[in-house]
Amino acid sequence: MLPPSLILSLLLASIYAFAFYLLFGRRERSLAYYWLVSLVAFFSSQRLPPLEALDRFAIGDVQPVTGAVICLAALLVANLVRL
């Protein structure tokens, strides 16, 4: 069974990717690229040391605000590269 923090992380990263695709998606395959970029960015952001100002928004082990900021930055870079 998957831990709840992993399920929440997958869900949040998928929501960010789908929302970004709805706003900026060009082709159908862009969703798969955005989803992959979002997953990598979100899980990478969880390995960063927690920022004191954003630590109060943590849900268990998951830091959704830090993850959202890193995901948005990564998705913007992916959009500029024309994925």
C-alpha cells in the first residue's frame, strides 16, 4: 500500500500539470510532458530543506506551497522550451 504522503504528492503534481495544460497546452502530447515535468519538480522540491516561512502550510510530510512554486517554475521553463 502506498503511503498517504506519496498519494497526496502524486495528486497535487497531477493537478498542477493538468491546470497548466489547460492554460498553456498546445498539443495532446504536451499533457504527458507537463505531467512528467510536474512530478519530477514536485518530488524534487520535497527533498529541499523546509523553509521556515512555508513550514506551517505542510500537510504531514508534504510541503504543497514549496511544491507548487517549484512546479510552476519548472512548467514555465518546459513551456518556454516548447514541450
